[in-house]
Amino acid sequence: MVTSNPFPTVEKCPSVGREKHTVVADMDGTLLIGRSSFPYFALVAFEVSGVLRLLFLLLASPLAGLLYYFVSESAGIQVLIFATFVGMKVSDIESVARAVLPKFYSSDLHPESWRVFTSCGKRCVLTANPRIMVEAFLKDLLGVDMVLGTEIGTYKGRATGFVCKPGVLVGKNKADALKKAFGETKPDVGLGDRHTDIPFMAMCKEGYLVPPNPETKAVAIEKLPKPVIFHDGRLVQKPTPLMALLIILWTPIGFPLACLRIAAGSLLPMSIVYYAFWALAVRVTVKGTPPPPVKKSTGQSGVLFICSHRTLLDPIFLCTALGRPISAVTYSISRLSEIISPIKLVKLSRDRATDAAMIKKLLQEGDLAICPEGTTCREPFLLRFSSLFAELTDQLVPVAMVNRMSMFHGTTARGWKGMDPFYFFMNPTPAYEVTFLNKLPPELTCSSGKSSHEVANYIQRVIAATLSYECTNFTRKDKYRALAGNDGTVVEKPKLPANKVMGC
């Protein structure tokens, strides 16, 4: 906390006419509302090494707090860095910094600091946080020009848990780093929030303090330079010390509960799965009226359910809402999910002619579910719909799928997808809402002269309007390039029989 106040508060800083000015801002408590970096270290610990590393960090945090407040900021932060990073692959840290942390950082931006920060033409962040943790968010999402942070020590591609000279960037080290970066040139504006920021703020032409205020509301997401459409990681909420403790205590309870819920969905007849889920605190809400199953004796083609894609469990909950099993198609799936699935699923080859023939054959056998986005999206956006399905049948029923999770996400781009169902069902009370929309009238299908792209785009808009989501042109490749550094293609593995698979 600031013990003396030689600078005015940030509210008094004008933000007009600063297009040619340079701003230098601290991060925790300044650019961000939160003054503690523990949640972000906890995210790295959990996402890279799991619950045991999170436990180690939580046990080390009291020592870090004592050192931080009674010895030095540098010593306290060093303990957090060691407990979080020691032994981790540098590439894993970079992956989490790129795919997981930006979502949490972007939801905590201080409005007054952001106002001043964005008004300046050149922007620099000077932080005690490890540069490897914050640089991807600051440069890629906020457009920061320069990031000066603590450098972590590495050996043969792994973090040692120690920091490189001159050490953690606090107090005089911050001022020295600023002088090294800018030389004799003085930045125009310096923003900080505590007494150890005063040395670098004194080197700026103007300095402003950001007072702590727990009532401050973060910058609205729509005001950011880029929306966060894609993000990864298992944790839904920012892991404060209390939340981290709850996660650690819940995991030994949640995993057996998830296994029980999965067993119920896999072994029980689909007609009673809905009631079994409710008994196990899995909430399934069904809206709209689905069409009746097609009678094979009539020779009529099955209905194609066009679903928005939230998790690999979408087809399972669609069948739960229908009260009967139907087939589904997917692009990729883990072996474990194949084994535990209660429904038939056929993997697409990504060859248009081959996939078209396969889907037509499945529709002759009965109803079918497809997720034309090709991958999941967590945020209120719909990815571009593949138009292949619209060419194959006129029996099209859009289905708006949405889920709610309080602790764990049931999807991943970086991790092992076989754990996706387990993480979803590990939530205390996971929920799914399945909304059946009206069947497409003949005049809006390809048989009436509409192109497949027009039909696909129309269904995308209808589902988006139902969910109050936004349509995008992003694809599976865009998601995986952003989160995992690849195009999302899964190497082919030996196949299991196609009557025991899961997902979409």
C-alpha cells in the first residue's frame, strides 16, 4: 500500500491529446484491478501440472505472504515463482500464457488506468510478474509495444524456479529496467499503485497513482481492442486462494461423482437417463418440441439435427432430451470417449465426397446429429457452419445447445480430450439446456433453389438469435492455431467398432 502520496490519482490524469505520448504502467493493482498475482500463478500451476502443483502453491502462499509484507516484495514473489514454475517445461508455460491467462486478465482491467493507457500512442508495461506469463496477453490482445518483466531462469527447456539477474522487478529494479529501456528519454506518463512503484514513476514526466478500490468495475469486454473468442484451460473461475482450496478439496469427491454420472449415462437406457441425471444433480432443461422418430417402414429419410457445439457431450444430451439414442458424426474423438459412449458415432474423414456418402447412408438408417461448427466454442459466439449437411437432406431441425459449469470446463484444445467428459461431470451441478427449433420449411432448403451456404448461414443465424450469440466466420483451424499452435488435425489411430463412441 502507498505510504506517501507524491503523485495525484489516476482520475486526475487527462487523456486527450496524448497520441504522441509514451505511457509506462505497472500491472497488478494498476492496469489490473486485482493487486494479487496469486490467481494467475495458480492458473499456470493447475493447467500445467494439475491439482498437486496447485496444492504445493497454496501451501507455499502463506510463506510468500509473510515475506511479501514483512521482508520484501521481491522475496514473496520469488516464492510464488519457485512454487509455480520449478521443473515446468518453458513451452508449457508459454502455451498457458497464450491460451488460458488472457481470458482472466482481460476481465480485470482497471477502467481509469485503461482510459489513460489507451490514450497514449506508445505503451509499455513494467511488472514484477514473469514476462513469460504476461507478454502474450499484453502484446496480442492489448497492443502493448514493450513488456518489461521478471525473467525466469531456465535449464534445458525447463524452468529452474529461480529468476535471472537483476532479480524480481520491484522498487529500484523497476527503475533500472526503465532506464535501460528508455535511456535518457523520459516517458510522458507513469502509472503505479504502491510505494515500490514510486522510483520508476519519478523518472516519468507525469506520475499518477491508482488507489485500491474493491468496488471498481472492470472494463467491459466489448471495449477491448479484440474480443476473447477462443480460450483454453479447465478452470471456470479465477482461482483465488479460497477458490483454489475448494478445487483441491472437491477433486477427490468430484472425480468419483463424475464416474458415477458417466456410468449412468452409458449403462442405463436412454429413456431414463434424463431422470438419472436429475437424481445425480445434472440438470437437463428441454425447450421446444422435437419431431417424432422416423418409422423405417415408411422408407422416409431420418431427420438431421443441426446442433451448436459446446462440448463433446452435446449428442449425449441431445439423446437425453429426445429420450432415445440417435447416431452422430464427428471429426475427432479420443479412444476413452469411444469406449464409454452410449451412442453410435461415425468419424468423418474430411473428404467431402466420402463424408457426404456416409451421412446419406446414416440418414437412411434413422435420425442423425451433426455439429457443423466442427469444434467447440465457450464464448457467446457461433463459428462458421460447414455447408455440407444442407446438400444432403431437407429434413433439417436446428438445435440450440447451451451448458453451465461452475468449476471446470468440459473442453480443451491443449490437453487430453479423453478427460473432457470427466471434467464436465466433476462440476457440482452441471447443466445443459437443449432447445429444439422449428424444422426448416421446404422453401428455405436446397430443394427450393437455395444454395447450401445460404441454408447453413440461415441456420447459424437462427440458433445465434435463440441463444443471443454472435455469428462469426472463424473455423476449427482458427481456434487451434490460436490456442494450440496447430490446425486441429488429429493423427489417425486404429479404429474401434462404430457402435460405441461419443461426442461431436
